[in-house]
Amino acid sequence: MTKWLGKWKATQQLYSLPREEMTKISLSLHELVKADMGAGVAKDWGAYAAAGEGYMIFEGSETQVYEAVLKYTPYISFEVVPIISLGQSNEVIKKQAAEAR
């Protein structure tokens, strides 16, 4: 199954809300993350220490990831790219080395 790195960023729409409402929505977004992790679509989540940005590791098809990130709009935007593991990278490098001989 494909893994994806989702770099997320809180949008101005979230920051323009009154503090109490922003806090309420932020906590509800955390519940969405927990649900995605429970469902196995999200494997990891983190926020950068500077706040307002972070990452999620997704696992699934393009449409599963697309469905997952749509739930976070309009308060969070994502840049999502596929990633490969160290083992997958090693396989490719060894294959290229063998073909170069």
C-alpha cells in the first residue's frame, strides 16, 4: 500500500476566527485525526514546534487520501506527496547498480 507525506498548514480562515471558536474547531480537527488513525488511513501526525503547521503520514490509495484530506478543509490545507521506504529505496538503487554493470 502506498504511503503519503501530507504537509499540513492551518489556513487564514481558522486564524481569523475568535479565539474560543478557533480552539473548538482545532480540537474537533484533532478528533478527525484520531478517527483517521483509528481507521488506518493516517499512520502518524505531528505539529511543528512553531505551531500552525505539521505533517501526517497516510497509507492508502490516492482516493482514500484525497477523501481524508478533504475533511480538513477549509481550515487546513495539505501538500501531499507519495513516499517510499528505506527498503524500497535500497531495491531501486541495487537494481540500477546491477543494470549499470
